Amino acid sequence: KGMVTLTSSELLALPDGPVAATFHRWDEYGNSDTQTSDKLFTVAVHQRPTLTLDTAFGDNKIDAADVNSWHLIQGSSSHLQPGSLVELTLGDQHYSASVKADGGWALTILAGQLAPLDDGEYQMTVSGKDSAGNLASASQTVQVASHTESANPLEGQTVDQLLETVSLTQQAETAHVAQASSAAAAPQESHLFSDIPYTLADHLLQHPAAHPLV
């Protein structure tokens, strides 16, 4: 039996990757042998993995309109093997994605999946590990206001678009008033029907002659 001790500085001096070692042993009679290990252990301290998380939902805020839409959540990574799994959490919701060849990752949140989240602040966190177990993570604060705010149809419009909207609204109101005035001025026709026979006597009673008959 034997033991080899390495200091922290000696370990840090080793490059990332598998470490090979060769062992020699001998007894009191001079007999010896040699054993080699191609991968005694792996160093993974110099190129630790990293993750990034792009701004979610456009402004890190979830409103009523966002709940009813699908969203692409994405980011990038370094020193994570393609195919490595990354996990994203938002409140009690969990999503996952795989790292692509270029280091990017992306996942889709479907319409309606955000509805169970109560209003308030949440940490959206993405995390992953490399083959050596080194952890990488990134997070952002997301504000949920889907139950107290409704979508504003004018939000995001330019000044010209707002002026056009006001102009179209005024034109519609003017046309409605003009139509109502025309309808009020038009004579009302009567279309009354009866199953009771209508006689000449009835006509004379309802429409008396202007002058007595001679």
C-alpha cells in the first residue's frame, strides 16, 4: 500500500482534462513492477461552465396579454457539451432544454402555461452542469401582473399611430351621429296587417268625406 499527496497549488498547475499516472513499486528483495492509469482523475477547474439568460417576455414582465401568448426563452453557454441539459425554473414551474452545437439553448413556454402564477416577483433561473459536476446558473427577476392589469391596445404605438387611431374614432362617431339623425328625419312607414275583413263602411268611418255628398 502507498499514498501520494498533492498540494492545491500542484493540482491547480495541472491542465483541464484527464490525468494519467504511472506507479512503481518494489519489495525488500528488489522485486518491482509498474502500473499505468490513463485516467486517474480529471481536472476541471480552469474552464468552468457559464450560462446566460436573455431578457424574458420582452421586459421581464408578464401581463394579461403575455399569459395568452407563447414565448421563446433562450440564452447561451460556454464549456458545456452539446446535448447537455439545462433547466429553467419560474416559481413552481420547470422547463428544460438542450445545449446546441453553438452553445445556445432555447425553449418554448406555451400559451396558458403562465396562468397559474400569482401576481408578484419571481426569480427565473436557468442552471446546468458540466461532465465534472461544475454548476453554472443565471437568473433574472420577473414581475407577474397578469391578474391586476389588462392588455392596453394603445401600448407600443407611435405618435402617428395614436393620432390615426383618434382620427378614425372621431370619423366613426361622426358617421354614427349622422346616420342616427337621418334615421330620425325619415318618415316612418306603417305596415299593419289584419285578418279582419275591411269593408267600405269601415273606410268611410275612418276617412270621412271633406264635403257632404249631394
